[in-house]
Amino acid sequence: MPEFHAPLLGEVDVAIVGAGAAGLAAGHRLLERRPGLRLGLLEAAHRVGGRARTIDVPVIAAPLDLGCGWLHGAEANPWTTIAERLGLAIDRTTPPWDVQYRDLGFSREDQAAYKQAAAAHYRRMAEAQAEPVDRSLGSLLVPGDRWNSHLNAVATYVSGAELDQASIHDTKNYRVQGGDWRVVEGHGRAVELFSAGLPIALNTPVARIDHGAAGTIRLETPHGVVRARAVVVTVSTDVLAAEAIRFDPPLPDKVAAAAGLPLGLANKVFLQVDAPEDLPKDGHLIGNPLASATGAYHLRPFGRPVIEAYYGGDLARRLEREGEAAAVAFALEELAGLLGTGIRTRARLLVATAWGGEPLIRGSYAYARPGAAGNRAALAAPVDDRLFFAGEAASPDAFTTARGAYSSGVTAADQVLTALAS
């Protein structure tokens, strides 16, 4: 595991607020281009990684990704190269998302009908992307269509929000293509190991950034003031929108941009399963294809004795509010309806996530409200060539992904270097 060393407190050339995927990418880029740069990463949490987190679970002798777990567009995804360089293994198994195990609860005829409805929905979306006025993805639903609920459920897995909350125009900017692979040891583990060699101060939240006076910017932390010539801010949009970090002078345009890019919510519930050989390796089930509030269930990922339940949007928020017991009960109810009641005694909770309740993050990944597709560029725009912003929400074409966070961190670092050289 990486060793963490306090950054150069007092005065640095560049301070990076947040040691998630974007902050780490920015830090490495800066030091690669300017090895002698005085750099400090200030992380509010007790760990690095942000929404990338892998934990080891001894009872199953395997790691679990509590946050991002897939290398989207893996062939061109920088995290694929990073993970391999770190000596981690890449699993290239095709994701099982489009296959319903044994057609349980979702007949082949219904699957074919849904695919037709989904294809028609995406054709309407492509046409609406060219319209001058943005509107919600929910406006594309055909009234009374029996597959509207499933289209909504899939939207919550993709963006953490229902279709009526999300922008059509934003979808045309997403450019990630290619395979979806996994890191066997965990995507979060790759991000954690990538932090090695960077000067990171953990448990160091930034409360205030004073950028009003000429000269250095002042960052106030519980451990003292850090002064920097430039600052890269990588915190989540919900943290920015809530003004949990105070900027002086205020940055109302940044707050407004972040408010139009709220974090959706997606949570996971991991269940350990007895007699796992009765289930397929890397199988998949949709709990109820006729409901918006339903889970997606990954059966035995990597062949491990686990079912990974995935919930998004309003359902994820409700289950998070009600607690782990409610989330487990919901999973077992849906699984029992498909696999038989015996699963109730064969499955037990390993761990459940609650990303909405993480005070330093407050959700999963940022979707754009209708009319806010341009907010990603507004969020990423530098302020006075002194303040720079990065994160998955600021990515122009790979938002909602750790890949997008990485690329935005690199972009911000390059902007910093240009500004420092002028």
C-alpha cells in the first residue's frame, strides 16, 4: 500500500483539493511535467480514492469494489494501462448486463419486445439531441408503453437518476466506446496504488479558499494555512453546490454550474451465498423488468460466492434512508421471486454502500438537469488562471466515470502549467 506523507505545508506551487481519481491524475501530471514543482494534495477523508474504493473481505478471501468497478471503454481507458503497470490483472469477460439468467421473470419474448422499445427510445433521443431547446429524457417516453418502467430503471443504473431528471443534450456529448472490463484486485485498489509518490495529507479538509488578494491563494485547513500559486479543486458537485468549501470572493457561477450537475445515487449490496455452484459465474438478473424501482443483480462476479445487487435513483435513496436491513430485505424479496425462497437462507449481508450519506462526497456521479448540459464546461473553466476545477462532472465526454475524472485532472494540470509559465 502507498505511504502517505504530508505535503509541503506553508507554501507550495500548486495545491490540489481532493485525492480522488481527478486529484491523483492532476498530481502525477504536474510532477511528470515539472519534477521540481512544490505540490500538496489535501484530502479531507482518511483515505485516498474518493468514489473509487476497494475493500478486502476475508470471509470470502476476495476484494469488493464499493465504488466504481468497471473500466468503461477499456481499450482506451487510462486506468487499464495504469492497473497493468501496477501489476494488477485485467478481466476481459463480457459484462452480463444484457442476459437474463435462464430468462427468469423476463421471457425471451419480453426481452425482445423491450429491446425494440429501447431501440426506438434511443432513436428518439438521437433526434431530440439536434433540437435547439433541451428537455428531459423522460419526455421521450411513449405514454402507456409497458417498457417505460424498465427504461427508467436502466437510467438509474447509468446516471443515478430517473429519466425525467436528466438532460437530452447532455447525452450527445458522451463519447466512451469500447469494452467494459474489470480489475481483478479492484478498480479502487488501482486508484489507491496510483497515489504512491504523491505528497498527500489525509484528514485535511479545506474550509475556505481565499483567492482575492494578489500573490498566493490561502487555503484554510484544521492543520493550518496552505498558500499556493495555483489551486486545483476536485471535490464533488454536491459539495460545491452546498458551498461546503467557502470561496472568498464567492464564486456564484461555479455554485450554479455545480447545482445543475447534481450527483445521482447508485448503491451496492453484496450478499455472500452458500452453495454458490448452483449459480452461474458472472450471471445476471433484473429483479422486475416491469418496475422502475428494481435491482440489477450480478451473480457470482469473478466466480466468487457473492451476489452484487445494484440500485439507483429514487429506489437507492429510499433504501439508503431505511438502512441496510431494508436493502437486504428488498434484495432477498426480488431474488426469492426469481431463484426460489431457498435463497433467503443461503444469502447474508457482507457489506452495503450508502454513498449519499458520505458527507465528503454526497452521491455517486453527476448527471445534468434539463438545460444544464453546458454546465460541465462552465464547471471546468479556470478562474483568473489561478483556480482550476476537475472531476468526472467536469469531463466533456466521459462524465460519470473514473476515466472522465482522470482525463479532467490531466487537463486541469496542463492548464496550471500553462498559467505558471506565463
